[in-house]
Amino acid sequence: MCKLDRDDLEDILKIVNFCMARIKTGSLDIRDLLTKMLDVFQSYDAGFFPSNQSFTGVDLSNTFSIKESSADLEKYIEYYWRYDPLYSAQFSPQPTNRVFKTDDIIPYSQLKKLDYYREYLARINWFGELVIRLCTDDGFWGAISLTRSPKQPYFNSTDVKKAKFLLPYLINTFEATMFLARIIGEHKVVEQWLESRLDGIILLDAKLHPFFYNDKVRQFCLSLSGTKMKGVFKHQSTDITVPETIVDDCKYLTRMFESQGVFTHNRIINTRNGERYYIKYTLFNQSCPEIPLPWFIIHINKLTIHDDETEVLLLKDYKLSEREEIIAKYTGLGLTNKEIAVKLDISLFTVQSHLRNIFEKTGIKRRAQLANLVKQ
């Protein structure tokens, strides 16, 4: 059984350090990796055959190498792969024979007799090949092919042992960086979707700090600048302030969730310049050990004097209590506070207290607006 000497271990350490650095940054330039592998294994060329999107096989169309020309690669992809004696062992998605060399599959004496060698390998100066298959029980990430020219010595058992030692580090690097790339891609899709919406959206974390918002929120926050502000945060090098009203509403919703299990809240905010906004809050409180909860999803829609949106919002959207709904309906029907008190057999002070809560939850300031809601 072969033993690795000091030089072999130093070579392995070079690749391990390279892989660990790429895992930390979350990015991998495969050409940089191939260049490192080229040097460590004293190869003539190095190529990478990536997996397909389902990680069940190889995507030959995206294959590349350090020295082989694109024209020669195209010839292999279009024709010569059929006659490659290493093809099945190299690209099978099953996690067997993760590392092997040419003469583990076919003796060099037989390889030289093949038309595949004479017409293709000899022309691109390839002969011996060391294959490192990046596959696990969960999927196939691709294959690294290290090749030597006819003038170089064949790959041996020491090269195989070095490659097997490196294999888990290589697989971890590909898994980590590909997973991160997929997460980043999904995040970009979500951002594009949020930007395409007609309403403004803000996501606040458990500390009520903005995690994300779309550009439409900018104009909403500027319009609300007449109210008290807190929580300055930046987006695209621009300071945006979150109105204190929104922060207070989130705190109110948190208390309502803890006491009554309510996870949504709605209100209308009137600005000093006469603009009106309908704001809907949703508390996200699913169990997630890695993330402190709750989070808040906030939708903001501008209402104009020509819109009937205010009136179409039903009382139930505001999460009023049963008594508040009754008082709101009586108020909307034109009854005075005294008449409501008599009808419900409660004090005038209690009616006034309920009305204050109703106006606070709905953002409505006049009884006429409340009448419009009740009519619906």
C-alpha cells in the first residue's frame, strides 16, 4: 500500500486551504480550482464536467477545460463521447468509483489501438486521465478530469490516494457554494417579485429593524414624514425612515398575538398633507430556532379621494372586538353616543372609550367615514 510523503501532504494542504477559503466566502471559481489541481497533480490539462440541473447526470454543454479548445470540446460533446471507454464510469450518477485512473478501466496498450485515441486523444495531446467524481448518495455535482500528455508518466496509486483524500473537501466546497448560489438566486427572484407589486412592502425583523422593502415604500415613508419618525435605515445608499406609527402598530400586534392569538392588524393613516394610506400588518411567528421571531410583513396602499377602497374595507378587517363592531355599526347608522349608551345599557364614558379604540384601529377620524364603512 502506497504512503504519502511530505511533498504529497503539502500538495493536499494547498487544495484543502483553497477549499476552506472558498467555503467561507461562499463563492467558487472552478477555473481557479482546476489551475490549482493542475499544479498539484502535475497534469497537462484539467477539465470540469458539471452536473445537470437535477444533479442526476452530467451537462456536457457546459463542460470546459484549461487548455483544450472549445472546438475540440464541441467535437467530444457532439460525437466522440460515444467512444470514450471512461464515459460510463466517469459520468454515472451512482456514488461508486469516485476516483479512478485510465488503466483502472482499460489498459493503455488497448487504449492506443482505439480510433478514439488516434483520432481524438492523440490530437489534443491527452493520454492518461485521473477522474474525480463529485457525487454522494444525495446527488451528482460533476466530475473533474486531470490529464497527462504521452510524454508524462502515467497517473499512479499515489495520485489516486491524494485525490481520495481531497474528495470530501471538494464535495463540501461544491455543495456549500452551489447551495449559497441557489439561495442568492431565489432571493433575487423574491426581490423582483416584490418590486413588481403595486403596493409597498416592508419586512421588519423581531427588533423592528427593516430587513427588506421595495422602492414603492420610499414614497410612502416620505409622505408620512409629517408624523414622528424612528428607525432610520439605508437602502441603495439612501436614508429611509420608518414612521413611529408603524413601529407602534407592530408592538400592538405583538401584544394582541400574545394575549388573543391575533396575527393581523389593519389601519388607515392620514398624513398632514391630506394623503391617506391603508396599511395591513401580518405577524409571522412560525417556529424557527435559527431566527428570532416574530417578523412582520407590512403592505401599504395609497388611497385617493376618488377611490372607494376605504369604504370597501369591512369592519372585520380591522380586528375589532364584538362590542366595538356593534358600537361602530350604531355610530355609522347615525346614533349619538348617548343613544348607544342607552341601547347597550352601558355608560357614556364606556361608549367614548370604545370609539377611541375604533378610530385608532381603523385610522378613521370622522363619524361620517365610519358610516361609509358600516353601509358596506
